[in-house]
Amino acid sequence: MRRSGSDGISRRSFVAGLAGLGAALAASRSRAAVPAIDATFLFSNDIHACLVSIEGLAPNCAAEGKTDANLLRHVAALNAVHAMRWPETVAGKPSGLASAGREIGKPLGLVLGGDLTDDGGGQVRQPREGRQLQQFSSRYQEGAGPDHVHMPVYVGLGNHDLDQDGPPPHVDWYRRELRDYVEFNHRQSVFYKPPVPVTNYDPLSDCYSWDWGGLHLVQLQRFGGDETKGAVNALPWLKQDLASYAADGRPVILFQHYGWDAFSTEVWDAKARTFDDEGDGAPHWWSIPQRQALLDTVKGSNVIGLFHGHQHETAMIYRQGGLDLIKPKAAYMGGFGVVRVTDGFMDVALAEAGQSHGEVVFTDTFSKRLS
């Protein structure tokens, strides 16, 4: 399914042409009324699966808390949250949620915002199937029992998944393995039905979109417009996707790894000789023009929120560039978000896995009217 070899360019061009034709046909058809919306889902980020061999974890992972025990604690919380109620109070204050007091109910899926692995499964001398990807999938692929999540998983990649080079001459080995994993899980064809099929998959960038009722959702991987380490800019695809599937004004939610927080937007500080939010040099992760290009692409669409990861320690709910942005703590630290979108509102409750099995502690909330 993944492109390779000397036919890569021609196949890419052919597939891109088909994608453009399909999008044009979709855009030209008359749309029915927007379907009703009542979608509850979970969002998490920065799993950082760290296993590199049968002997153990990558260096420093245990000290940082990137352990299988913490992932299992996180999975237990994800699986338990459906039986809980939307909090009426958080930290002694009213939550302000429209759903407060109601049972959360079974989520439609778990959406991930990147860094599934700590280094793409690298740190081995010979290219082979990455144990970090195996560890991730053994926990975060839908399955039965306490060791797997109990819902469909929508996969997104981050810099830790895509930046790691393999040993020459197999430099792209781990990047391709991670991108293949996304493709095999989500891209459907006449010959293949993936575990979690989506509506619109871009085979060039591996970005994709799907709908839950009248809610349109888009996974942009590391970030919309990424061209790092051989990535293909997905903004032309995103523009056409929104024109084809959300031109009627239906709400749209975006997912990617980088955000607008101080860590995601840091630049080189020559005086301090490090990346920080006070320098004026080259960007560490993505630039002001890249952020503006994404904002320009979604302008005119009804984007009600962008969920991201990348920064680990702090749960964030903030607003930049006209977007409401939400980031839980890292998954290996127990963090995740519970989201409900209806025709009239969006509720978000950020949470952490507690120390006991299946315990959930709500830490932050956000609610906005949509009509």
C-alpha cells in the first residue's frame, strides 16, 4: 500500500489526480441538510512508547515515567470514563459544562495527537520492526481485556515518530513504518478495509478526515503544511477537503501535534544558545509563516477547536489565531480529554489517570455555544 521505488513519482501523480477528481465531484454535488450532531470522543497525545529491545526501554525513559506501567494506567482510565458523569465541579468550582451531571457514555473513538513512540522505534543497529510501535499497538489498538483500549483509535504522528533516521542506507525505515501504520489503519480501497476506515485519506501526506454525524474531523499529523523529513504539504488537500465536506458551515475539529503554545513556537536564542520563546532566530518546530498558512487555509470554515500535543507537563486550554486550542497532559503522565459536541455546544473536560486502576481525576473544563 505504501509507495516506493522508481514508480513513486508517477504513482503519486496518478493518485493525486484521482483524489482531485473525487474532491471536485464531491464539491459539485448538492448537499443535504447537515445531519444532527451528538458526538462524544476522547483525545490524547504523547504516548511515547519506549521499548527498544526485549531487555528494556530506551535510555532515560524509566526515569521520565515513559513506562508500560504508566501506559496501562492510562488505558485503564480511558476505558473507565464512559461510566462516569460529566463533572459538575472541578477543583471546587462549577465546571460550566452544558453536559454537567450527565453520564459520559461510550466514546465514538480515541483520537491521538502524535508522538506514539519515543523515537520511532530506532536506537537499533539494523533496521527491523520497531518494538516501540509494537508496544504502542499492544495498548492503543482496539481490543478486549484490560491491556487494550476498548474503542476505535484514530492515529496521528508527531516529531518523535517522524524525525528519527534509521541506520544508512535505510534512513527512512522508521518514518515509513509509522506512516504505513497510519495508512493500514485508516485508508480503505476496493481491495482493503482497514480497522478504522475514514472518509477522505490523502496518500501523499497521510492526513485524513471523517464525520460523526454532522461533525467533520481532520487529522493533520505533525502539522498542516508539514514538509519536514520528506513530508508532503497537505494544505492543498485540506483546502479541498473543507470545500468538499464542510462548505455548508458544519462544525470542524482539527487535530495535529504542534500548537501555538510557547514550546511549540520557540525559536533559536543566540544569546542563550538554546531554543526558547525569547529568541529571534530560526524556529525549532514550525514557523510563523507556516502557522499563518494553516490559518489562511481554514479561514471561512467553521473550525470550533484544534486539539494538539507536543508539550508534556501542562494541560492547556487557550485561544490563538482565532482558534480555541486544547492540549491535555502527555498520555504517559496520565493525561487525556473527554469531548462532547452537539448541535448547540462543545464541552471539553481535561483529565488525568489516577493512581488506582481506572481512577479518573478531572482537572480543567471548557464549554462553548455553537448556535
